[in-house]
Amino acid sequence: MIDRLSAADFETLPEHRLAMVHGDKRIDFEVAGVRALPARSQRAAPPFALLLRDKGARASLPQGTFRYEHPVHGPLDLFTVPVGPDGQGMCYEIIFN
């Protein structure tokens, strides 16, 4: 399933939001960017990087696998890496490779 996800699956999200369920909290991330990556894998869709922003947040979650709720594809367990603040909030990257 995850190897079939494409950049368009995240670029076209309603209000450019993707929700993460973390324990008993729900965090609505803003999709801050999607960029193509060089095709070096056998994935069904071209590889890409997804940048998410927790607007207004100052502290980051640890690196790890978290459950996201995609409105079309349902629950997705995705490895997420904090990349730091960008002036608008804390940013995270997910690589689909």
C-alpha cells in the first residue's frame, strides 16, 4: 500500500492537512511541501519527500513511526523525522522511497 502512495495523495489533501494520532492526542499537521526524489527504488510510484508543519509548536516529537489518518487511504504508519522549526512551527519529514 505505502509503495503506491504518490506525491499527489498529499498535495491534494483537503485544507492541506494530515492528522497524526499520538497516544490520546490528535495533531493536525499542515502539508508544508512535497518534493520529488530521484528514482532509485522499485516502488510503484515515484519517490518523494513530504514536509509537515505543526504550526505554532516549539517542541518536537521524537523520530519514529507514527500513525497518520489519511482521508482516502485510511491509517498509515509512517516513519517521521523532526527537521526543526521554520519560523512558523516545528517541521517533520517523511520519505517515500
